Amino acid sequence: MPSSDTRKKLRLFRVALGIAIVLSGACTAAHRREPYVRELSAAGGLTVWVVDGAYVRNNIDIEFTNFGQHFVFKFIPLNELWLDVEAQPDERKFFVDHLVAERALMQRGVPYDSAVDAADRIEIVERKAAGDLAKVVGPAGPRDPSKTHITLLETTPSRVSEWLVDGRLVRSAFDIEFTEGGHDYVYDYVPKNEVWIDNDLTSAERPFVILHELHERNLMAKGWTYEAAHADADKSELYARHHPGEIQEAITHEARQ
């Protein structure tokens, strides 16, 4: 697992990049209908919405992942909490409790990095209480990454295995900030020559994340920093999202690198 300093750098980089690419006017009335799927709950002056994360990533901010709130993503209205549509909707309580804590701290002026650390601690306690850790313990006791594997999606010509993984178990047992996908050049808990794709993603979005992870990994294998490789992979992913007919050709190209 990356060190705490590395995790902070990755986290702050993603937030900074997300803020930088927010489109002006993204929350106008004309757009309001598009990301909203349904109201999940309302309490304490906050409304929890399930939103179409694919729409948000395609049209507002590609850095939006599982959830968000106003003080991180300015396009989210002040008194709303957004949860992405999940293919496996079994983490909502964790996400909502995280958001409530993170938002309350940031509203009081606590810096994002400190606020998310505090919210992570709350979420980790809940995940442990749910019994998730017991599901990834190997015969000898240590946590076994292979126990998060669900389906081998593909093995590339360069022998990189693309695995659909149980995102909930990854977040509970290895890295609470794992979202969408990852690979061995960034995350120490991902075995060598593996790319992981979160099963929380809808099947329609998997190809774009596969492209992102393969492209990013190929660049890092050439010596690029994570920051530079991630930004370039975002560009490739966003282009593919707006030209979906080219996605398979792009994935094949990256898989052959």
C-alpha cells in the first residue's frame, strides 16, 4: 500500500485536477435534470441524491468517482450529497457517513486533507464492524489480494491480467480510497502485472476505465510520474467517452504496448 505521504499526494492531486477542469455553469437549471437519478434521503438540511456518475464524468468532471459534496466538488449544490449509481449498491451507508463528516469539517474551515482523514477513520470503523476484513484473510493470516478477484476480464499480449475485483472488499481491507480502477505501478497491494477494475462500475463504463488504467500503466512503465501519467490518461479516457466507437481500438492499442 502507498505510504501516507504518497496517498496524500495522490489525493490532493486528484482534487486539484478535478477543480481545475470543472465546467462553468455545470449546475444551471438546464443541466439539473441530467445527473439526478433519485432522491435517497433527506435529513438535517442535507439531501442525498443518487446521480448518474457517467454523465458527470462525461460532461462535468472526469475526477468524480463514488461520491462527493460541495466543498470538494463545487458543482454539487451546498446542501446536497451525491452518490454515484453503483452496480453493487452495498456501500451507501459507508459513503453517506463519510460525506456527512467530511462536509461538516470542511464547512468549519478544516482543510480537505484533514477532513478526509477524519472521515476515513469513521468509515474504516464501520467497514470493520461489517465483517469485511474476514473475507480477505488468507490461510496463513495475512490479507490476500486474490480474494478480491471476481472475474478475469482479459490477459493482454504483454501478460498483464485485467481483473474485475470486489471494490467494497478492496476499500475495506486494502485501501479505502480505491475507486474505479488501479494497477501495480501505483498500488503496492495490487499484484505484479495486474490491473484492477472496480465492480461498482456499470458494465458500460468499464471499457473507459480499462483504457485509462492501461494507458496510465504504460506511461509509468516508461518512467512517467503518476501525476503526469494520470493527467494524460484522463485525456485519453475523456476523448474515448466522447468517441465511444473508438474505444475498443484504443484498448487494443494500449494492450499491445
